[in-house]
Amino acid sequence: MRRQFTVRLAVRPFLRPAFGPVVGLTLAFACAAPGVGKAQSQASDAVQPETGTTALRETETARAAVNASRHMVAAAHPLAAEAGRAMLRAGGNAIDAMVATQFVLGLVEPQSSGPGGGAFLVYFDAESGALTTFDGRETAPARATPTLFLDEAGEPLEFFDAVVGGRSVGTPGTVRLMGETHERYGRLPWKTVLQPAIELAETGFPVSPRLAEAIEEDATHLSRFAATRDTFFHDDGTPLEAGETFVNRSYAQTLRLIADGGADAFYTGPLAGRIVETVQGAEGNPGVLERSDLEAYRVIEREPVCVTYRQHEVCGMGPPSSGALTLGQILGMLVRFDLAGLGPLDAEAWRLIGEASRLAFADRGRYMADADHVAVPARGLLDEAYLSARSALIPEAGILAKDQVVPGSPPWDHARLQGDDRSIEFPSTSHFSIVDEAGNVVSITTTIENGFGSRLMVGGFLLNNELTDFSFATHEEGFPIANAVAPGKRPRSSMAPTIVMREGRPVYALGSPGGSRIIGYVAGALVALLDWDMDPQAAASLPHLVNRFGPFDIEENSPAADLAAPLADMGYEVNVGDLNSGLHIIELTGDGLVGGADPRREGVAIGD
């Protein structure tokens, strides 16, 4: 029986469009008024601008989990979730719904993902019973060198000096990932699954409060380049406002090219030329991306990384993602503790989770990177004896001494010592989960890295700044850094799309945005689901406490803030602030599907 754990929270205001019927396998977007130009100032009286922190607040409103019997989509924007569900209703499968959802997200949530970025997909194929992963992560251009982010004096650049412009742009992978997986698994025609995004781009959609807030906060960087400025600002320089109708015909033209020519239309031909020209011609900060980098890009199918926890197999994306390995280490160190007996608002439970996380992050910084380019002791990091020894460092009470939180020495398949690295990752990503009627499961985390990526725009979409996920430095204390830049290399990520299996069948699909805090968000949700027996909505709403490098980050204006004092008394440095996750969780049960969407963003879980 599930525990009744209710968190009072604020449901963030967002636009719930009145969708018309699916006609010709496309969506009739009743919310969007046609017009000319990028935006019309036709704010609905029903739209209330979003203000204040995105954290949970103590209110009288709480979300309930969503139930469905046939299929479900949980995604970061109602329009994207509706597009995915429309494909399922039209006879498509989870992959068809994934493509539709992704391309709509690239339109309505452009600050977080889109054709100019990359993604990791964890996929369960019901017909074969196989679980696999697909690596659509961006790659460093052939002309990238380890000194790409060093100045003339050999010192690392300031973060935004590296980000804004062409220097930070890696070879995008999302479109190739969508195309190849659809060709392999999809049921509906390719043009059909792109049609919802095309129609919505042409007719327009209401700017959400979150997008409006993001534009306003990033106005300085977004105004630097003409194409981005012209897209997100009015002629008088004022930013788009919540409720305005946003039309992006350039995005529609790009998707029509891809619909007609497949993914190849993105990686070759005129569009590829425009991408390269934009990157190399970025005033003040040009990049090194070339057409040959786009032509050579490949999606890689990889074996999932799985760890056993509470009679479940928790499976996710291996290197170049650090997500599944670090999650696996955290869970492997926690398995000896009775977290169920402590409960979700017990400071001692979070002390244990935090200590396991600190130890795992120490290993992450030392060892994890693109395994195609550096030696990563993946098996050793999850070795049961090794994790037992690391877990033994967690004291029965109190906290680890600072000099104890150092990388361990896991068993190696072949040895190479690496330097430590704490590359910066920002929480500007998106995650969505899908289950179709046949039992196929999609768990995908998708990104352009920083909010609005490189701030360079081509064909109505933003280009990523993914190369800044590499370490800016090349060595640490005399050792080469595993996550240093190299040609063709994929930068380390914390994205952690996850499918939880039991007895060979999927039982949960989940993941989150959040930069390097993704790992903590997903770990907390997994403990909520598997130890505290919460439903997906309660797990997505659970207040956050995250420890990566020693200090505890605690979510403000939530019940978690009440744990700040007890954790400080234990000896932790405590930082109380906004922790903006975007968890989207679907549970597969014998009676149907149960979904939850993170109340901190604008997402929904919907199904039939």
C-alpha cells in the first residue's frame, strides 16, 4: 500500500489550449490565432503572468497523479504532450509520439531543446523485450582542440565568454536520433509525425510564462545576434510577453525540409551550410564547426547501464553520460540502509543520500567521460565489493571529513588515472516519458545545454553550446582531465533518462533536467518510488535536497527547508534556494498507467 505523503505546492500557471480533433493525423490548435510576423500582442485575459520563484510554495493546491489504461505522455509543455498523444491516438507508437513531442518542444520551449541540440534515449521495445539506449549527444568538431576554452595566457575563459557565439557549438545530434530511431521503430509516416510542429509553428502558439520570463532574464545575451533578437523581441526592443501569439515560420520551413528529405536534409545541403556559416561567422566568438562534422555525425546504440536496487533493475545511459553510473553508485551505496524506515522528511535519510552522492560525485569527476576517447572503469565503478567499501565510509552519524571525500580506486579493465573535473552544467534541458498501448517505453532527456544555448539561431531554432560541458582546463594536479575537449569527442553529461525494470518488464520511466543536479533529482525520485512507495506525482513533487560536492542545496519555500537547521547542526554547509527540476514520471502497473509531472515547470502527464 502506498504511503500517503502529500506536499502542498503551487501549480505553475501555464496555458491549456483547447485542442480540436485530430484531423488527417494533425492537430487543430484552437489556441493559436493566425497572423503575420513573429508575434501579435493578443494576450488572453485568462493568462496570468508568472512571477517569483519557481520553487514549491505552501498553498492549498496539490496535483494528483494521472491515470490511463492505454497510453500516456508526460512532457514539459501541454502542447508537446498533446502532440505526442495525438500520434498515439492516430495509431502510432511511442517512437512516433517521441518525434512529435520533441519537435513541438523545440518550438514552444526553445530555451531548453530543439533540432540544434542533442539527446539520450533509453528505450524498451515490447516486441523483442529488449532494453537499449541511443546516444544522440553532440560531438566536438574535428578542428576542436584541448585549448579551445583557454585564453591567450592559457587560462580558462569565463563561462559566458565561451558560451555566447560559435565557439561553444557542437555537432547537433537530435535530428539524426529522431530520424534513425523512427526509421527503425516508427509506425506512422515520417511526414505525419512532424506535422503537428509544422502547423503550430505556422499558426502560432501562446508564449508561456516560463518562456517569457526566460527571454526577459537573458535579454542581454539574446540581443547580441540579429536572428535571435528578431525572434524573441519586438521592433522596439521589448521582449515577448506571456500570452502573445508566437509565430515561427522559419522553424516550419526547417521542419518541412526535414519532413521531405529526412534527417539528411539537416546534415547536408543548404541548411547544413547555413548552420556552418552562422557558427564560423559569429561576431566576436566564431566557432570551428564544418560541414564535414555534420556529414560525419552518427548516433550510437549503446548497452544500458543497470544496477540492482530493492529487487528492481535501474537502467540508464552510460558514458558519455555520467547519469546512470553516478545514480548506480548512489543506489549501490544506499542499499544497506533502511531508508523506508526513516521516511521522506527525515534529516537522517537525506544525510545518507547526500553522503552517498558526495562519494559518487568524487568518482564522477575523476573517471567519467566519453568512453570512446578515454578509459572509463564502468564495471569497476559499479562493482559490488567496491561500492560496499565506499558505502562503509559513510558514518553511522555525522558527516564525512572533507579530506575523505576523494575518488576511490575502482577495479579497472585497463588502467589510466585521470585528473578531477567539475565542469559547469546548467539546468536548461527537458525530459519526457512515453508509454504506448503495446508497452513500448521511451525515456528521453534532450538539451541545448545553457538556456537558449549559444544564442545563435538558424532556420528558426537555436544552436547548442554543448562544448562548454567539456572541462575548460586540460590537466589537474599533473593528471590529464578525462573530460577535456578532443576532436569528435562527446562531452560528459549528467542527463539520466531512466527505465526501471522488474522481472524483465518496465515499471517506471523517468528523468529530469537540471544540470549536474539531474542526478540528485532522479536519485531522490527513485528513492521516493522504491523506498517510500510514492506514486509518480508525489515523487515528482517531492521537495529537493541535493549534495554533490559537500554543501547541501535545499529547496526554498518547501517542507525541505525545515531540514536546513538539522542538517546544519550535523555540520553541513547549507544553501537554501530555487531547485528547478522537471521530472516526468510514468509508472506501468497491472491495472494501467500512472503519471506525474513536475509542478515546478509547465509540464503535464496526459493519457487515455
